[in-house]
Amino acid sequence: MSEARIDKWLWAVRLYKTRTIATEACKKGRITMNGTAVKPSRTVKPGDVLQVRKPPITYSFRILQAIENRVGAKLVPEMLQDITPPEQYELLEMSRISGFVGRARGTGRPTKKDRRELDDFNTPTFLDDSAFDFDLDLE
């Protein structure tokens, strides 16, 4: 087969888990060919270059074979060539290193540390009688 629908190809080479998700990615403009967004029905052929935007990075793939039937993971390298620039992978690594960010302090669920501080604040402290040194001379 020399041509295939782009949504079927994305699903067949395991870039997306379902064809529906691949179709949605096309409709939302996350799949581009030569800088222009493509529709799910667009046909692709060997030699085409696709950009797949999966935040935080944009992958680039060269199509080696146009297929419409899903293949095993071991056969994927025969279907596409990853030509993603190294700086995109550096972006991915940087976002992985930075960890969870984006929550302003005091918003959302409390962290474990916040919860412990709340527990310490809300727990009443009782004073022992032995803490006081005073004489009760009742005469």
C-alpha cells in the first residue's frame, strides 16, 4: 500500500492508543505536515514528514511505509524514522527534572507538609501540673 489516511497511520504505528484519539489530535491541529495542520482524512505516503505535538515537545517523524493496519511495537522502526531535533528531547528532560510546578502556594489540595502543620496547629496542647513550680501553702 503506497498511501494511507493519516489518522489510521498514527494509530497503526502506535503514536496514539486509539484511532479516535488520533483523529481528535488532527482536528485540534496537533498534527502538521510541512508546517500546515492536516485533517484526519489526509493521505500520507512514504517520504512525508510529520510533526506531532504532544506537550511539552513536538516530535518529527519521516514516514517509511504507509500502513493502515496496526503493527507490533517491534515493527514500528520499519514504518517511521524519528527525526526529532535533540533540543526537543532536552525540553522534555527539563520538564521532567522540574517536577510538579504550576500550583501557587495556598491553592489546591494541601501537601503532606501542609497537612502536618495544620494538624500541629489544631491539636490542643495540655499543660501538666508538674510544669508549674509554685508553693501552695494553705495555712
